[in-house]
Amino acid sequence: MPTTAEGGTPAAAIEIEAYGKSDVGQVRDGNEDAFAIGDLDQGELWNGEGAAKRTGARGHLLVVCDGMGGASGGEVAAELAARTLWRELRASQDTDQPAVFARLLRRAVRVANARVFDESRREAALRGMGTTLSAAGVCGGHLVIAQVGDSRVYVLRAGVLVQVTRDQSLVQALVGAGQLTPDEARTSSVASAILQALGVGPDVEASLSLVELRRGDRVLLCSDGLHNQLGDLAINAILGTAASVKVAADTLVAAAHSAGGADNITALVAFVDGLGLPPPASEDDLPRFVEFDPDEEGARALHSTSYVVRRLAARVGIGDDPGGPVVPATGQHLALRHNATGPRPTIADVAGPASARLGSASARLAWWATVLGLAAVAALAGWWLAAR
């Protein structure tokens, strides 16, 4: 008898087709992005060649990682994190309960973090490496997501594109605190910093979120080399008109490459279908961001804002701390990111003149980047001395 999703619908009636594409872009020498598409029920892993289409109780695991760390460190961190996450979840218990799956996903993320962190301590050439991680699994009619860093997950439904993750970044923290508007954040030319990354500390706190799926949903996981280059309008147009998952992923990556390709570019696309899912109830039945607190039950576990982002932001002086983390987070370890061509920026590059710090949105962002960068230097120096 087939496993049932919530509501008694056979989980095998949910169909998922997925395809991934990654490209080095026009500026980078190597590709530090990695992705994985795995079928948790069948134990099969794809590398993007050919669309994966399966049904089952747990279905697909989709993972995108964007590595950092110089030399080969970013590439190693991203690949190691994606494969470790896959192996841990593949070996975990079967479940059709989204809350249980979310807790298993959190555990797998922490194992992947420990694996990358341990590897960086063993190899001197890999010291300081880390990676973002966006992972999504299908369970009980829900998309269950784990987020670390600023890669993203989107869901397109009825022509509306919704970002169902929250960037763990300086820009997002300032927007959440009301110090930047969304428009200012989108148009800012100042480099951003992510508030945590997987593998740079002994533990990490992933943001877990749940999305109720509908028949016909289209899901995109992507690195910032895609969403920064294209923007939501272009992503919506391409994802909504593509005839297949392969066409969607290939076209998104090609468009980002043609638009400048300032970073590595990765797109992982999934089409969700099957009678096991209801169609959208109305034009207002859109996906939304809902963060899941694994320490709570029922309605208390669900939040419309990201408590993880708020905790990380509070550690660097932005906004209020909503409460203690579930596990120690790596908010102390910042990774300066950039969106433009050329070498990675230094603190001096993004700080700007002191007299202009409070004069504009970009200047305010630069001021915070300076504060965060100095905090990062101090924290990393302490870690390095302790590790000697």
C-alpha cells in the first residue's frame, strides 16, 4: 500500500521532474557552485544530465551550494556539503510528516557543516572555506527547505514568482530593520556580506521553512550569480514560459551569462504535478514564506518572519534578538561577497569616506559592511590562534 501524504492522498501521486545547470560565468576562473538532485526513495543521484522524474513518499532532494574560500576551497566546500547532505538524508528514516522531515533536514545540514569544517582544519590550503546552502525536499505535500547564506529558493504559481527563503545577508538584515527599502537594496552597488556560511564554524543554524505545494508549481533553486544578475522579473518570464525543466534551467543560466556573468551561475528547476496535490484554490492562493521552529509544535512552530535572520542580524547590532538560537550559529564569521566584475573588494573598497557614511543608502550599507568586516577579522583571528 503506498505511503500517504497529509490528508490521506497517496504520496506516489505527486510527480516531480527536475534538472540542474551550472556555469562558470564570464569572470571567474573556476566554478565554486555545486548542486545535487537525488531521489530519496530510490537512492539515485543525478548530476544534471537528463531530467529526473520520480514519484514516491519522499521524492526528490534538491540542493544548491555556492562555495567561498579562495583557490580550490570554495569548490571543495560546495561539493562536499551537497554530497554529505544527500548521504545523510538518504540514510535517514522514511517519513511523510513535513515537521519530522524538517528536523531530519536540519540534522543533515549540521552534519554537512561539521564535515566541511573538519576538512578545512585538516588541510591548510582549505582553511576558511565555506559555502551557502539551499536545500529542498518534498514531503507530505510540502516543500521543506533549509537555508544557509544567500542562495535562494523561488516558487512560481499562477504566473506569480515568490521567494520562499530569506537571504541571510547584511542587505536583508537592513531591509528587515527598516534601514533600507527593498528598492534601495536592489539598486545598491555596494558589496554585501552574508551573515553566516556553512563550514566556517563548528556548528550552524539553518533556517527551515515550509511551503504548501499546488499542482503545477514550478520551483527554482539558484545561486546569487543568477538572481543578482537577472532579477525577479526576468526569472519569472523565463521560468513561466519554459516548456520543460531542461529548457528552463538552460535558458536561465544562458540569460545570466549573457547579462554579464559576473559570478558562477547555477539553476536547479523542478516542475511539480500529480493528482496528489490540489490545484490553486484561487488567484490569491499563492506560496508564502513560513519559517519552521523545530523546538515548537503546532501553530507556535510557524512564523511569517525569519527568526534565524533576526538572530544573526542582532549579533552584529541590527535590530532586536527574538530569542536564543536552537544551536550555536556562525554569525560571527562573515564572508565578504561581491556582485561586480574584478577582484573581491577589501574593507577599504566598501567603506567609503567617513563623512558620507550616513548620507545615502549605499553609504549606510558601506558603514555596516565596515563594522561587520572588522568583527569578522577579529573573530577569524581568534579562531586561527585557537587552532594553532
